[in-house]
Amino acid sequence: MKTIKTKLFVAIWGMLIMTLTANCSDKKPAGSADTTEASATTESAIDVGAPPFKKFVVVTTSDEGLYKEADTNSPNLMRWIESDCESDYCQNIYQWSDQPAKPGFEVSTDIMTSEGRVFPVLDEKGNFYKVCTLSKWCDIESAYIPKASVEDIESAAIKADILESEDNYFNCRLVKDGKYKDIVFIDEYDELEGETLEVGVLKDGVIVTPTVYDIVCNLDTEQKEDITIEETKGNHFATDGSIDNTDDHFLLKFNKSVAMTADGDDNSYQLDLKKLSAEQIAMIVDTVTKKKPEYVSCMYHFPAMGLEFFYYKAK
């Protein structure tokens, strides 16, 4: 099973370090038990501001570049890959073509602008759009692309039926009422990467997920409690030049009472989100939201393309 990270960031290439030029959010857009507790609003649990993107374009050519300025003669964005790497998880670095090569890396085919790639538009200048290129692996905030190489694409609100569809390649639960209404849990399992639980919120038809809320999940058959969660240290998805370049993450351990057979791996188990109680949901949300969000991923739905991820800086 391909995870969201593998499918949407590697196969679709995924596109923080500096405050964005206009912050990727201060843009001038060109164009089975749910918790029943009541009190605080969703905003008090996960409050990262409204998703910033309003206009999107999709690449219609196969050989267009991303440029530092609104000029095809300016430096273009290039992807460098770790030399002599035989793993499926080689380190990637994105930098402008006028920057010196980093030792131990070699230039790779730049797949960021392949046909079908969707970009949020931040601004426009003459015959170019300024698009957001921030991603899991790329800390370059924005670049320019010729208008002739793209066309507009419309997004639509994400609704419960989309998240709960059996056709999805991820395990998802949307809390539908109570204190944590509209909180979204997305569980990703992969035989090589392991299991990660993402905690976000459905806001204005978009799922927004602070990257610091990602939780590593492990089955512990000896554990008496159904679940435990703690903040810990460990190099998880960390690479230079990426927004995940940190050793901090959360660790959730669970026993078989809240487990299910992992998708695509009958000999392994993953967390069954439908078995989480209201109290367990509260435990998870209250634990991760103690950390201040810095970068946020946002999942948009494009009827013509499916689900796409983009990133912005939290307010």
C-alpha cells in the first residue's frame, strides 16, 4: 500500500525554513463512536488559520521548468539526489541552478513540473504565475512558471463521504460532533516506513494538518492500556532541506484491542481508528496540540485529479 507520503509526495513529487515571501498565505491570489463531549470549539483544539490558497493551476506540458524570476533565462529549480544511494529513500535537495553543487549529491531529473502537477498560485507577473513550491522535501518557498504551460483547475470541498470512501488508500476517521467536531485522523501504514497517524481538522472544505502533530504508531502486545502517547526523540522522516528536519515526534503505542490487520500485510497490525473512544480521542488531540504549529499541510480535493497536498506557514 502506498502511503499518502509516498503516493502524493514522491509519485506526485511533493513540493520551512524561511518566512515565505508573503508567507505562502499572505498572497494576492490571481484569480465507530464519535466523541459527544461539548464545550470548546474545534478552533481551540487546532487553530492554524484558514487555508490560504484560492487559485490553482495544473501543468499541461512535460518539459517546463520552475524559475527564480519571471524570466525563463533566470535560474531554475533543480532536484539533487544523494550519490550512490541504492535505497528507495534517498535524500533529496532542491536548490537553484546558480547555486554550487553540494558534495555527495548529483543532479537528478526535475520532476516537479511534470504534466499533471498542481500548484497553488500566490501571485502573477506578466506572463508568469508565482506558485508555492513548499513541500515535505523542498524548503524553497516559491517559483515562477509560464502561464502558457499551465491551465486553471477547480477545487471542491472535502466532505465526509470522500474521507469515508472505501476506495481510499488511507485509513481515516472524521469526528462528527462534540468538543472535537471536524477533527480528522489519517492513519498511514507502509511495510517499510511503518505507521504514522496524522491529526488535523476539516476547515472550510480543506483538511489542514500541522506537521508537528504527526505521530509514530507501534503495536505493543504486552501493553495493558489500549493506547499510550508521549513525545519522544528519534530521526523520523528527517532530511536536510526539508520541513521534517527534526528529531522530535510523538509516539503512540497500542495493543491488539484497538488494532486491525494492516492493509496489504496480513501479518502486521495497525491502529483501528473506529475503535478509539471519546476519551482516547481527547488524549491524542490534547497531547499533540500542546506543541505550537509552524508548518501546515493542507489537503485539497480536485474532482479532475483527486486529492493533493500543499504546505503553508501557520499564523
